Amino acid sequence: MTISYKQLGLVNTKNLFAKAIAGGYAIPAYNFNNMEQLQAIIAACVETNSPVILQVSSGARKYANQTLLRYMAQGAVEYAKELNQGAGIPIALHLDHGDTFELCKDCVDSGFSSVMIDGSHHSYEENIALTKKVVEYAHARDVTVEGELGVLAGIEDDVVADKSTYTKPEEVEDFVKRTNVDSLAISIGTSHGANKFTPAQCTRNAEGVLVPPPLRFDILEEVEKRLPGFPIVLHGASSVPMDQVKAINANGGALKDAVGIPEEQLRRAAKSAVCKINIDSDGRLAMTAAVRETFAKKPAEFDPRKYLGPARDALKELYKHKNQSVLGSAGHA
Ligand code: G3H
Ligand code: 13P
Ligand code: ZN
């Protein structure tokens, strides 16, 4: 049985991106795998009056079960209405890093309103062919599609890239024209996970904290010049706050040389053609810090609600902060 996202009360990304570009902000794209993450995302976005893209990776589908995740997204629409006096907020359900046509088709058929086909590890021509095939299937069902050009260093689902390959602005125009994709993830120096740069790639400030090299805004500007108003996506956009890393390590954790993208650089990107910013690792850090703190303070605790509850609260606060002070999406639902 196939189901349209419209039956679930979801929206695709077309209008969200048009408004974000006109308004100089970015839509948050937060990953979820379980109930507490979903509750935190929805509560944070309702409280800040922000639209949101709920992201599901293929790892999340395996972990939580794809059918359950779809019903959870449908439940999230109702939950947002309940929290927001019946009005709700615009919610898109998006496949993160789809790697095959079949996976994208399955998501389109089961109620996703947006899919990413990540052909960035293929050759340029293979990436175009795969992306075009997904776009044709999705657009016939009013589902929007994100492509990717350039390779981010780090782990993208099961694919590990040691080095990033920056997006070539001269390829972007051709890629978008030939695939008819709705948005494009580009590589300008971000990467996935909590160790985005090696210490050798960074400098150290007076306190000895690692300072990463700046994002390649020159590439972003060149892309924007060639395709004015076209929606650009930033993956790997966690900032890896040092207070969270310290809290984790102070309570038994072992995170070494963690470093992320400074928030002011993301704020700058959000004011430009970047209209979707993906954040997952910062949420993982916030939850882990809270769980470790609870166990350190209350070693006898064994009710999951007593450690997942504070983790959920910490996650909600983090996402409210992102919407208000980094992405600028607060107030735009
Ligand atoms: O881009 C990767 C996302 O953070 C999803 O991660 O594949 O471990 O669910 P995952
Ligand atoms: P982070 O690992 O920086 O949170 O990136 C998440 C992401 O890009 C999901 O697609
Ligand atoms: Zn990603």
C-alpha cells in the first residue's frame, strides 16, 4: 500500500525553502531515531514557532523500524497541534542520505515528503543519472528531492571518506539543470560527526582549545552567483560545544579532539543561499552529557524516564537555541 505525505499532514520543502531564502534564515533538519528525540524536536520548534524537517537516515530505519518511524512522524504532526492550540507547525519528513533509487522510492511510497539521493560517491555522470531517476519518480508525487555534489569528509551512513572534495561551482549549474533537483548539498568544509577536523588541521587558542579552519564561503558565494535563489544545504553542521564535551568527559566519557563548526559561521551561511542546515551530532552530545550527569549523580537510578527525561529536556533547549540564535528560523512557522 502506498500513502502520500499529504495524508499524514506533512509538507514538502518547496515553500519552506522559498520563504527561508527570502527571509535570510535556514530550516532546521534534525535527525530522530526514538521518541525522546522526536518529542524534543517538536516541542522546541513549537515553542520557537519554527518550521522543521524531521530527518530519518537508513540507520534510523533499521534501528527503529521504518513503519514505526512513519507513524511517529504522523503522530508528531498531531503532537505539534496539541502543543500549539490546534495550529501546529509546518513539518517535512525527509530521508537523509538515501543511497539507492529503491530506498528513495520506498520512502516516497510510505509518506515521506522529501528525499535525499546522495550520489556524491559516484562519478559525476552516474550521480546525475541516479539523481534524475529519483527526481522523476518523486516529482510525479509532489515529493521534493535533495542531491549532493562534492564529498564531505567523515562518515556518511556506511560510507567513510578520509578527505573532503570541495564542490566545484562550475558543475553545480549543469547538475541542477540536468537533474531538476530541488536543493543541493554542497561541500565547503563541513563534515559529519564530532571530530570534524584533525588537530593538525586546526590552530589552538590561548586556552588550548582547537580552532578549525574557516568554511569556504568563496565556494558558496560562487555557487550563489551562478544559481541565484537556488536552495543550498549544509550537512555536517554541528558545532560540538566544548561545555558538552567537557561534561561528557568529566563523567566517564572519552571524547578526544572533538571539534565542530563555529556557530557564527553557520549564522552567516543561514543568511545566504543555505536554507537547510543538518544537525545530528550536537543532539547526541547533549543527550549523552545529560545521561552521564544523571548516572554520575544518581548511581542507583534505573528508571529510563529518570535519565531519558533530563536528556530530552537538554535536547529541547539545544534545539531552541539553534532555531533562535544560529539558524534564525524562530518565528517563521
Ligand atoms: O549524516 C549522518 C547522520 O548524522 C545520520 O547518522 O547514519 O548514524 O543515523 P546515522
Ligand atoms: P553532524 O554530524 O554535524 O550533526 O551532521 C549531521 C548531518 O549532516 C545529517 O545528515
Ligand atoms: Zn549528512
